[in-house]
Amino acid sequence: MRRPLPSRLPATVLIAERDGERCAGPILLSGFVLGFGGVELATNLLNQTSRFSLQLLSLLVLELVGPVLVSVLAMALLLPRWLERVQVAGRRAWRRSVPAAGVVGALLMLMFFMAALLGGVLITPRSEMLEQTREVLTELQVRGLVRSIVRCGLFLAGICAWSQWRCLKGLASGRSEALIVSNLMVEGLMIALALKLLWVLGIDALIITPSVR
């Protein structure tokens, strides 16, 4: 006889779905604007080829700004919901919100990259569009894409855990909701940058060092 799935799982999936719907539009728009503007800048102002511009865009999104930017934007959109869940569930809120944030962060990073690539491709000359797109996708390293997706999921989950703990402390001390959210905007940005630094000094260093040897 099959055991029923834990009751926590469906609720976590529903939370991830709702939070993803909340963030999808702004993330897609941000990615498209970054891709469009980045390739436009590289091709017209810096006189770079379309192929190099798309490669540079891919590197910029996956390795430099993508995970941090996506996690910070998602945090800004989800902070009121995280606060509301702490008000309802108290200390137990993290059990569903943190796993859901990890899933949402990973999916949003994938959407952000696809939107950025689409924006970059659309600004290239029509005669080169299909060829450049095929070349960029061929040269794209799946390992780098997966690492970026995992990184964004971990970043958003870490920010969610910190934010809900701070919400719990803030509500217990009688602070206003507006002040709690305002403070967490700054703290969340600092957490995202700190996680990025730890990833570069830790995970990336462990990956790069063996390959150099």
C-alpha cells in the first residue's frame, strides 16, 4: 500500500507556483532589456561583432550579474509574502517558504537567461540572426548554465531564510511591517552579495583549481 505524500509537499509546490507567477513578468522583462541593451552597446558603441556580443552577454548573465540580480529582484517582490507567512505560521513558515524559494530562484534564472538571449538575438542583423543563435547555443556550456541556475536557487533560498528569521524577530520586538520590509531590502542585497563572494571564493575556486593543475 502506497504511503501518502507528505502534506508539506503540495503546499510547497503551490507556494512556488504563486511566487513564480508573481516574479515571472518582471524577471522576463529585466532579462530582455539587459540582453537587448547589452548587445546594442557592444555592437554599436564598442564596434564588436554580433557573435562576440552574444558570447559576452552569455558570460555576463551566467557568471557575473544573473544570479544576484534575479535573486534581489525576486526578494523585492516576495518580501511582503514572506512577512505575511511569518505572521500566519510563525517559526514554521520557513519549512515551506525556503524550499519554494529555492525552486523559484532556479526557474527564474533559467527564464532570465532565455529572455536575455532573446533580447540579444533580436538586436542582431536579420541576416545573421539564425546563424548567431545557433553558434551561441552550440558553444554554450551546459555546466555553466546549470551552475548558474543552482546558484540562483541557493541565493534566493538563503535570502528567504534570513528574511523570515528577521521578520520573526522584528514582529516580536513590535516593529512596523513597513520598517521590517525596508530594512530587509538592504539586508537582502548584502546577503546576496555576500553569498556571491562566498561562491566565488569557495565553489568556483575549487572548480577552477583542479582544471588549472
